[in-house]
Amino acid sequence: MEDKRIGRRYAQALYDVAKKHAVVAAVESDLDAIIGALDRDPAFKDFLFAPHASREQKTETLDRLFADRITALTMQIIRVMLEKRREHDIPAVQREFVAIRRDDEGIVFATVASAMALSAAEKKALITKLNKSLGKTVEAEYKIDPKLIGGVKVTYGAYVLDGTVRGALNQLKERLRHDLLKQQA
């Protein structure tokens, strides 16, 4: 079972060393590759998380798969996690590592939902506008939500910027309801 606190501790230690050696981007890319392999290959995930497989088997397999493709630092933290029986926490380490990097670099993570896929120019314009209005650099994840009808909904932190047709219709409905209740009073 994954534990966010444990993931945070490993991620913080990994980030501190990666930053000291100026390999933060490489380590993040390594972690993304490992998580990608876990997501793409259910057999690999089952093997890595299987309690019956020995630590040595898991370490040898990871060495064969990743030793020549990821940094020594990333390989070292993965080995330590395997030794400590923390392989279930690898996804949490990846998520927390990214969160720590964003926080350290003053980057805001936003989720952008739209009814249809945005073009590269639309994405660039949106990010430029968000960077300017927030005064920080924005990293975005884009999602398609056909329920939005049209427009864009941006979520970051505890904030939601709703520029969708559905959002405008909901606001109009609430205003009409408020006005109706006001007239009846």
C-alpha cells in the first residue's frame, strides 16, 4: 500500500541530492520512465509489487531494464526502496518529487479542461495569459471534457477559473434564481 508521507520523505531526499548535483530534470525523467513502464506493462507491475518475488530478483530485473537508461542516483534510490520493501511507494515518490520541484521553482500546476482539444497556439496563448495573471510560471495538463460544451476551465491549487459555456449558463441560472427569490420577498 502506497504511503504519501513515505513517498514525500524519499522524494525530498532524492530532490535534495539531485539539486546538489544539478540532475533534477534527468531524475524526474527517470522516474517518469519507470512509472510509464509500470503503467504500460501490467506483468512488470505485478512482478515488481509481488510479495513472493525476492529483493534480489527485483533488483536484478530493474538493473537489466533501467541501469543503462537512467541516472545512477535514480537507480540507487530505487534499489534502496526495494531493500526496504517500499516498491509500492515508487509512484508516490514520483508524484512528490514533481511537486517538490514545482514548489522549489515557484511553478504552479494547472489542469486545463476544454470541450475539444486545444491547438498549440491556443495552449501557448492560455499559458502566457496565466503566467502573466498569476505572476508565476504555469505547467499545465490538458484534458478533454465534452460536458463543458465550449470554453476552458482552469484548475490550480484551490482555485477554479471557469470560462466555459456550461459555467456561464450555471451563473445565469443562479442570477435568475436569485432575482426571482428577491422579487417574491
